[in-house]
Amino acid sequence: MTSARDTVLLDVDGTLADTTYHHALAWSRAFAKHDLAPPLWHIHRCIGMGGDKLVPMVAGQGVEDDLGDTLREQWAQEYEQMLPEIHLLQGARDFVLALHERGLKVALASSGKKPFTDHVIELLDLPEGVLGTVTTSEDAQESKPQPSILQVALDGVSGTGAVLVGDTPYDVASAARMGAPCVVVRSGGYGVQELEQSGAVLVVNGPEDLIDADWDDLVRREPPEGAEDPDPPLPH
């Protein structure tokens, strides 16, 4: 029998904070500065992977080679202007507190930049000690769907095993690549069937639906076969 995992890793953007479409718009505005106009739906389909992977996926390897770093800087500038508009998803704070009260270790494992993750932490306004650690894109060599960020977070709390809560198929894949199951909220904009087919062990509408979930069962689940290989977004 699989031993129970002791840690819940939480993605941030689209999982705890309602930021997915803000990020898509910020990327769109960054591309527009260079007379590039990838459709917003395609940008959205790539939100959740690291920016180093998003640019070539959305606009091609040539754009990445010529403008990748510049586009990422401009995306950050555009998104920073939207920070006053960012708010938590319903139930996010209560969900984090509920995990801690269950005796589970809780860590944030975000692909986002540290200042943007810090902003969400301020909104959460959690008591000291609830979050065991916080990892961001600066803490890992490879971005999602590689599991580097997750492993750094798990190591940061000395966890024996983890469940990831995310909002995209990239979260499912990154979790599976470290042997972890993934619970997915729909607030990232993906459909139930797509998320289930990607390998999510549970799909819910938002974090408030996870407060009373059966975590005794979830920490014993295994990622299904093939979950480590997400279907790529539709081609540009």
C-alpha cells in the first residue's frame, strides 16, 4: 500500500489567485510592442508553463532567439501594472489554513517571479508558520512542466512526498514527473474532461471546493500512467 504523503504543494497563479487572464493579456501587450499578434487563446493555452517555454511555443523559436529575454522583461512590466487588479480566488485563504490545520505541510511552488508571488502572499495574509516554504522561478533551473520547482519546494519543507494543487495540464505533468498526484482547479480556464484526461486525480471549480475534500484519500493517490506527458498546446 502506498504510504501517505505529508506535503501539499500549491501553485499560485490561477490556483490561489485569479491571475491567468491578466498574464495572458500582459504577454499579448509584450508581443504587440514588436508588432507580433499571437491570438490570445493560444497565449492562454500556454499560461502555466515557464516564460522560457511560452515564447517559442506561441511565436516560434526565431522570436525566442531574437527577442525572448526582452519579451519576458516586457511581460513582467505589463503584469506589474495590473497588480492592483489582482485578487484571490474564493476560498483560497481558508483552503490553505485548512490544509495546515489537518497537519499537512504546505508550500508554495510557483513558476512566477518572486515579487508577483510575494504580492499574492500579502493578499493571503496567513499566520506565521502556515507556509513551510515558498519557491518561485528564481529557485529552480527548469520551469514547468519540468518538476524542478516542485522538488525544491518539497525539499524546503523536508517532505516525504507531495500532492500538487494546480490549474493546468502542465501542473499535472510536472507533478507526475516527480511521482506526485495532482489536484486541479478549473480557474485556469481548462475544461473538466481535458484536465481529467491529462491525469488529474480530482478536478474542482476552485479552492473553496477543496476545503472539505478527502485529503486522507488524496495523499495516497498515484498519478495515472501517461500523466507526465502533457498534450502540447495547439500550434501557432
